[in-house]
Amino acid sequence: MQIHPLSKNFFLPFLLGLSIVVSSCSTNRKINRFVSNQVGDQVVADQFTGLLIIDASNRDTIYSQNAKRLFTPASNQKLFTLYAALKTLPEKLPALKYQYEGDLLYILGTGYPATLHPFFQDSTAIHFLKEQSGTILTRQNLEEPYWAPGWAWEDFDRGYMPEKTALPIYGNVLRLQQSSQGLEILPRIFKDSIVVTEGKRRRDLTRNRFYIKGNIPDTLHVPLRLDFDLQLSLWGEATGKELNQGADPSGEDFLVLEGIPTDSLLRRMMQQSDNFLAEQTFLMVSSTLGDELSFEIARDYILKEHLASLPQKGRWVDASGLSRYNLTSPESLVYLLNRMYREVPRQRLFGLLAQGGADGTLKDYFRDEAGPYIFGKTGTLSNNHSLSGYLLCKSGKTVIFSFMNNHYIQPTRLIRDRMQRVLNWVREHY
């Protein structure tokens, strides 16, 4: 029997397409079989696991388990903070708001965290205020508590939990650093507030009295207990100017003093999982919406204007993920990652995230001779560990995933190793 030429033109593309579909289905079945065996392993039988993997190009689901269920995200919550910053903050961060009225200079804090920060050491606002000759007035425009709901109070003296403030300075921490000249202390006004002891606490709960052991690491950061008067005193010491409390000026619009590039802060926030930078970033997001600093106002704006279609609303109570009250799902995180993948240039986006095998929270995982192949964000609290981001497969494809683990009692190392086995297998076979 002869086949009509037109029939060939129809059947050949049809058969080619069919073979691709069959091959794709076969690959997905292999992945489902392997991943399901890993997720059902005895090591993880007593924990709650959620995993969603989709193809970044066509958004097809490759694997899904408990994807709609809510989990404690820990620092995966910083992905929401990153997205909020990318949607609202300008190319350079707002270091300060200011307005002149005669001989008076009115300033407002924006939450800008880089001023004399241990890493950034930015002095933009310091130099600006040093140049002023008139009276400087400001007011407290952050009415929220210095901690978010659900933060563990017993961590008050740990370097990863500084207080939130409108006018941060020195990273809101006391820095103790060993040098050839001895122990260096910043801010210096606390040099007489340090006691050498063998106790477990590094600071009093309610005041700036600090306790150190005889031998400390090269550098130690201890959060400061900051009221607004102390914030103004620290700024006064750094600038040589007196900052006074006062009302707002009669004019309506404040000018904005530009600080460091936004991406330089976001990169450190994401790669080092810096909680202080995350919380202050969200206050800066709030500063772009008005003069009052409010996490809730900024969060509600982002949810309404940019994430109205988020699959599961969950619960969003802080910017860093320190709170155990936060709840989100693998599906919502993948939705968020997909939005960023389509809205932000790939090179910029991947450059902001933690990278496999590089310095940061993924430095010991997910890298081979070709370089890093995972770009994402980890999240860890006691008995909780998650990883969400982008996986580069050997086929050239990119997948988006969120892998969440809650309530386990095994060492986190075992959870992390299993996650690496699963994601490496997907990289090899998809």
C-alpha cells in the first residue's frame, strides 16, 4: 500500500510528538518512583514532608506531595521579602528621609540597616548629617514591637536576632573583636558595660550590660537593647551632632537620601540568611509606601497588589522566618519562585540567591565540576529544614522546586543528605 505524500507530512510530526510525550511520561514515572521511595524511607517516617517540582519552561508538574499543605518555612520566608523588595525598592536604598524648613532639618528613619553595619560600613547618612549646621529634629516612626510575634525570647542575646528599629546603626549590635591591640568594642560608649564571667548569657534581658568569657572568638556580635533615646545618642556620637525629638515639618514631601545599591544588601540577606537585614528590608519597603514604618502595612500591600493569586494564603508574620507562627506551602513558594523567574532577569535573580558550593548556606552542597547547579534559599529551625529554588538539570532544563520538612527528630544532616539525593537524581534524569 502506498502512503500519500500528505499523509507522510501529517504522520511524521504526529509520531515525533507522540514519542516526546511518551518519553516525558516515562521520565516522570521514573522520577515519581524514585522520589516516592526516598520520601517514604524509614528515616523520614516520623516527619511531615512536602515537595513540589515543576518544569520552569512550561510549568508542568514533575512531582507533587503535600504541595498544598502548610509548613513552617523558617528562612524560606525570606523569599517573600526578596520579592517584596524587588517589586518596590529603587536601585539604591533609601538611607534617610529629610526635609528643610528654615534652619531646621527634619529627618525620618527608613529602616536602612547599612549605616556603620559590621559588613557594609556605610557612612552616607553619617556624612550627610555631619555637614548640617542647623538643628536636627526627628521622631519615632516605628510603632511596632522590636521583635515580631513568635520569636524565641531566649535568643535575645544571640547575634542572629537584633531588634528592629527605624534608625539602625552599627547593625544594632555590640561588636567585640580581638586584635593585636586587644579587645575592640563598638559602639565605644559600652566599653564600661562589659563584665568578664563564665555565665551562659551574653547580655541582660532588659538592659545593655554584657557578659563575655575570658576567651572570645575573633568577632562576637551581641544585640543591643535599643529605645529611641539610645538610638539618637548613638547617632549623635557617630555624627558629632545632637539629634532632637520633634514633630513633622509643615511641608508634605520628604526628600530621600540614597544609600548603597539595593542588590548588594539583598545578596547578603539571601546568601547569608541574615535575619536583621530581612526585617529592616521590609521596613524599607514600608518606607516607600508612606512615612510610618509598618511590617503589616507593607505585607498587606504586597499581598494585595502583587500576590493576590497566591495559592495558599498561609500566615505571614515576619520578614526573616524567625517566627514559628509563619505558615506557607510548597505550592505557594513555587508560585513565588515562578513569578520571580519570569519577572526578574535570570542572571540577576540567580546572583542574589544562595548558590550550591559557594559561600553561604549552600556552600557544602549542590556543586560539581561545571559549577553550582542549585540557586535558592534554605530555611532551618529546630526540627525544621527546607530548601526552595531552581535546579539546573544536565539536560539543560531548569526546574523550580520547594522541598519542606517539618517535625523531624533526626539530625538535620540526615534530612539534608536525603534532599540532596532526591534533587541530584532529578538533575541526572530530567
